[in-house]
Amino acid sequence: MSASRRKANPVVRPLVGGAPSEASYDRHRLRQWLAGEARADGVARRDVLRLLAAAGLASAVPAGLAAPRAAAVAGAAGVAGAAAPGIVKPLPPERFTVRGTNAEARFESFADTGHTTPVSHFFVRNHTATPRIDADTWALRVWGDGLTGGAREFTLADLRRLPAVSRTAFVECAGNGRSLFATQQGQEVSGTAWTLGAVGVARWRGARLSHVLRAAGLSRRAVDVLPRGLDADYVTADGTNLGRVRRPLPLAKALDDVILAYEMNGDPLPPDHGHPVRLLVPSWVGIASIKWLGDIEVSSTPLYSPWNTDFYRLYGDAYPPQGSAPLTRQTLKSAFELPWNARLSTGTRHRLTGRAWSGAGAVARVDVSTDDGATWHRAHLHDTPHRHTWTRWSLPWRPTTPGPTTLLSRATDTTGRTQPRTTPHNTQGYLFDAVVRHAVTVV
């Protein structure tokens, strides 16, 4: 596991010294921008100015920062006319809604599944297309000036020789629920118009990222790790090539609960979900859980990429001009396992079911209203609540009055947070967490 790929088992050594806290991460990066020490691969100059403005320092810009080069990527176009461009697995319409290069799960299809989401029902978020990678020849390169020696390579067999850990955790796109800004709040946002199905829970198994970093020779100087995928370069609508999808993690998070997953629900990762190895960053926005891992840079200076500057920050009237800090934890949500605008028989006992989840803690309770919020009833929880995953819930209902009505479900997590009535607007439609208004008709 060096540049020559040594075959001996990796040695896991403890890290001496502490790691920076997440709270100090952005402040440290801004200071290093001023000193010209941070690096911005593919980040435009305007984004540097936004970041500097956050600290009132826009008058001093480090030298050598320029906009990314525009480049044509062979094969990036040509699949736009396909029903589901670049996705390998079947996408039956009763389970999925195809949205460009992505496939959103129909939330009502989860009603026939258990706590974990089968691969057949799991949503797909692709920036370009699913690559087909040979696990036998694949290797993960770990490199950078945050290591004590040179680059190391880890084969899949090397990772399997490390102590394995399993985590039941959701992966959720930061834009899940984005369309509800428009339909519920009358606000315009950009991006894929997800409803609520850009989420799924699986049992992931793999090696701890902390073990791999230490086996690679993690230095006390390290502050950031930057995982990068093996999918094709992402080219924006204006022709700017932003390179392969990548997003830095602070070392504090990387050494905590992140794993290099090679199994999903007891089987090898399928192609659309990161085969042969993906990152799993529990409870964080889905972009952090990079699929089809190819390399991880370990850096002694903070790193930026377009995926934590242009994208995955909050912009809008409720936020500073430079945007919020990069998004980390997911927010709180609850959803009915019921089709939109379902028709339900009057005088019949129905069992309303759904799921609730939070990036900050376990779900503590769910309250349901069947009369547009006039009254609320506590739902029964069917799972022991745990962090990183969702909790299934149900409530019986016998409607007596025909006509349209609105169902509401409102989750509260163990931090004491309850879903709000509305979500502050942001231009890219991230982290919608308001109580969802689910219209039905009683017939």
C-alpha cells in the first residue's frame, strides 16, 4: 500500500494530538485564504471574494486564484434524450420518477418495505452517469502533504482486511423536498425538483476512514481530507468544467464516524450506489458521501471545491451575501407513505403510515393532523429511535366527511427541535424542513 502497492496488511496506529473542531473550520480556512495558503481547485474568484467578505476582508485577495478553465468533456452529452440517462438499474414507474440524470423514489413505495430501503427502491443522484468499475483492478489512492510519507494505495482486498464496521444510516440529497418551496411557500428555487423521495436508509458495511488514514500515515499537520469520485467530469450549463465531484471534510468529522462502504444491505455495492467503494458520512448532506471513490487527498491546509462554495451553501435574503457556511448535517423531516392527492373512502378505517428522520438526533415523536392542523394526534412509533436513521410511524383514521382535506405530520427529535411551519427561503432550495401539506380527497 505504497506507490508500489505493498500487500502487507495495513497497520492501524493511533493519532497523536487533536483535530480541529467543525465550528472553527470555516474561520481557519478564511485566515488561510488571506495568507495564500488554502487551495481552491476549480473555485472561481467570485467565490473567494464572497468568502473573504464573510470576514470583512474582501480588500485582500491571495495571488494565483483564477476562474476554472472551461473544457469540453467527450461523451458528457448525447444521453440527454434517454429516459434515465446513465443509470444502470431498472426504474419502474411505480417506484421512481426520473428527473434528468437522477431517479427519485416514490415515497409511497416504501410502505411495502421494511426499515431499510431495498436497492430496487433506493433513489439515484448522479451528476453525470454511473461509471462501470472493475473491483478487481480498482485501488484507492490516499495522498497529500497531510501524510507523513508518500502516497498509498489500498485495494478492495486491503480494505476488507481492516476491521469492518456496519452502520444503518440514511443518505439524503440536500435538495430533498426542494419543489415544496414552490408548491407550499410560493418561492422560486433552482435545481432538481425533488418531492420527498431523494432519501433512503441502508445497512452499510466497510472500513473506518480513520483506520485508512492512519494506515496511510496521517500527520499531525493534517486538517482536511478531500475524497474524489471516478465518475465523469461535471460540466455546467455554461460549459465550465468543474472536474470530478469532490467535497472536503474537516479532519474532525473524517476521524469520527465516516466509513468506506463496500457493502449495501449485505451485498456488494451496486453500480448506481458507488461500486466498488463509496464514502458514507452519516447524517450529513448526501453530497458528502462521495460515490465511486478514486482518491482521497489529505491536506495540511484547508481545501475548497465548487461543491462547498458555489453549491451546498445557503444563499438568499435570510443569509449573508457570501452565503452560509458549507452545509453539513441534514435537517428534520417527516413524510406520509401515501400518494399525492390520494382518494380515501369515507367511513372506512385507514392506517396512515410514514417515516421521520433527523440529521441532529433520533426521532422522539411524530404528531399527525387529519384536519389541516386544527387538531393533532400522537402517532405510534414502530422502531426504536436511533441516530442516523429514520423511524416508521402510523396512526389510524376513519374519515367521516367527504371532500378535500390536508394531512400533516410533524416530527420532533431528541435535540428538542420540531418541524417548523415554513422553511426560510434559499435560492438553491436546500434543507426544506417545514411540515409538509399532503392533500387527499375523501370520497
